[in-house]
Amino acid sequence: MTPPGACKTPGVYILEKDDFPTSAAAVDTAVPAFIGYTEKADSQGKSLRNRPYRISSLAEYRECFGGAPLPRFEIRRKAADSAGRTVFSHLGEDYCLHRVSVGHLLYYSMCLFFANGGGPCYVVSVGDYREGVELQALEGGLAPLRQEGEPMLVAVPDAVLLNDQECAALQRAVLAFCGGHAPKRFAILDVPAEHENGFDPERDAIRNFRDAIGTEHLGHGAAYYPWLHTSAVESKDFGLHNIENAELLLTRVEEELGIPREQLDERQMRAMSRVFRTVVEDIVERLNLLPPSGAMAGIYAQVDCTEGVWKAPANVPVSMARIPAVMLSSQEQDGMSVSLDGKSINAIRFFDGVGTLVWGARTLDGNSLDWRYVNVRRTAIMLEESIRLACKAYVFEPNTASTWVTVRSMVSNFLIGIWKAGGLAGAVPSDAFSVRVGLGETMTPEDILEGTLRVSVLVALRWPAEFIEIALQQQMESS
């Protein structure tokens, strides 16, 4: 509106003034980005390939990105030294299933994500199921995310399908992306399984992962071990169409039941034939062995929404997980949480009467006193990004005392809200944080001449009670 002093016509003019400073809002920390291969990638005829696309449910995922991949197996004679599970015997020989199709894990990881409390997320489709899993394609899915400010988590479940060297290279790239660009993010990594069944008696997977992951940006990611036996895949979806040489299976079913195959359909075979059921069960068991990153992304989102990003995402049950592929003991976990190289790996463990729980909340930078814990690092990311975005409103404002007071007030009010919500430690606000800005306090005259406004924020973040020690001793009878 034209100020009254500039008006030429007599009358009454109203001029509204803003009395309150710009407020800072906490960025959403519960939104992950998934990168991987999908059945399709389009929305209303518009291609979504290599384009981050926001969805909020599994139904919406299926609409835009399709369903599960079609696994293909072949029945082969079992070699004497083969570890494959025998699905049936015929003419004195044992037979096992061998997978001949490329595996893709994103769809099933999305099932775990939504089952564990996940909500809105971004999906970057880098190819379809007809393509093999390639390092260049998956790594290329990171670049489009630079233009998206909302996702604060990154997961690439298909990374574990690469060979060991390529998987490590991709995971290092994900860590560099999360820690080296604005906005800063947090990576959820899987420890690749050493064997097809996830069994790892020598814990080679942990040692190999630590050797390959490097030393850069470790505070911006967390790794989880082992893989999970899940219930994401149901047996009703599989049958003869998944077997390349189904003729051999049908011959064995005929011999077992004494009924010609022409008189049987798959429903009857499933109900009557032990051989047919064994083959289907083997397919389902293999497909249900999944890396945990999808479930962990859901748990992060669930904890953030219900309790806050400052709550450690641990001591939480994993939905849709029957048991871990490796049953860890407390002694075995000791070497995972604390190691000489500092590369902590979080355990997922099974406890009698409780079920499968996430039993660790450390970043890969386990020796750091600053960024050892997942919730501490992620809370810091949330504070940094929230304050950074709020301060953009003061770019090109005069670098004077009035601006300093306004910025200090805005940041302080924001941190008081975080403290009241339980995100900062301290009995009173002055114990929880301090905000400094001004000439002689955070800036020199040269800073002002160069157009630099410096804000110093100190915060007391909440650390989890990872180790609880109870001292018990006896006292003399008093009565």
C-alpha cells in the first residue's frame, strides 16, 4: 500500500506494521529417500525415471512404480558340496533351486518401511526389472536429490546386490552425499550378507564392511546387521510360473501323488503335494531374507513422529520380521558396538518373549564423542537446517544491531520450543542453549565490511542411556 506521506489525495490511510520477527520451524526429519529399481516409473503418463517423487503409502508406490519383481528359479541336481537346500529327491539324486533372475530389493524394502511406521517418502527409480543392478545407475540416483530439501534420510537397499567392491563404493558415495552437501542428511546402510542364506558363522560380513567403508563422513550414517527373515512375501504368489524347468517338478509331483498332471491345478498341488509345497516354501524363504534398511527407515520415521528425532531409534520391535538371519549374543555385540577402528555397527537381535528388536543406536563414527549416537547427529542436522533456512530471510538485511537482536530472538524462541518438547537437556533454557551474535561477540569490523553475519549457537543435546549400571549391596538388618 502507498505510504500516507506519498499520497496526494486527502483521506485516512492504514499502514500495518510487523511487530513480530520471522519464526523458525523445525524441518521434517522423518522423510527418507529410497533409490533403486522398480517395475515401472510413471505418473499419469509422465516418466519418473531418475526423478525424486513423493509418495505416502504402499498403494501410491504401486500406482507409480509397480509391484514386486518376478523371481525365476531353475531346478538343478545338487552337487556334493552345495549348500543349497534340497527341495526333492528323484532317481536317487537330490535337487535344489538355483536363482536365475536378477534380484531387486526396493519393493520389499518399501513393504518393510510402511509396516514399521513409515509415511511420506521419496522414491528415485533408476531403472526397471529388466535391467541388471549397476553401480553407475544407483550412484546417479543421488544427484537428483540435491534439488529436494525435504528428504533427510537416504537408503539404497539394492546396493547389497552389487559385488563387494562396488557396494562399498556406492555406500561411500552415499555417506559423502549426506555429509558433504547442503542440506546435510543421514544414511541408513546395510551390511552386505556373505552368504545367500544370510548365515555368517565367522562374522566375515562385519569385518569386510569395516575394511571397505572408508573413513569419511562416518558420522552421517549408521549400519545395521544382520539381515532379517521377514514375512513380506507370501507363498500364494508363487508357483510353476517361477520355475524355468517346471517339467521336472511336475514329473516328481505326478510320481508322488500318482495322479496325472492334467487332472491337477496349482491349488490342488499346493494342498496335496509335499514336494510342491517344499519348492514354494524354499522360494518364499529366500525372498523373505531382506536387508534391514527399509525397516530401519520406517522405525526412524515412527520414532521421530511419536517421540522426536532426539529419541534414539533403538529398543524398538521390528514389524514383519520373524527372526534375524544371525542370532547374536551380548558378547558378539560387544565387538560390533565398540571396536578399535571406531566403526560401530548396530545389532538387530532376537529376545525370548519379546521378539526382534533394534539393539543399537550408534553412527559409524563410534569413537567420536560428538557424533557417536544416531539421535545426537540427527538432532544436530535438524537444528542446523532449521536455523539455516530461517536465517535466509535476513540475507541482504542491514548488518546492524537491530538485525542481530532479531536473529538472536528468532533462534532463541525456536530453541526454547525444542527444549520444551524435550529435545535439549537442561533444567532451564539457559542450561540447554545459548545464542550469540554481534560485533565484538561473534563478528569483527572486517566481518561487517565483508557482509558476513555470524551466529554462534551452543546446544546441550540429549545422549541416550546406552549402559545402565545398577549397584546392589546388602545392609545390616535394622529391626
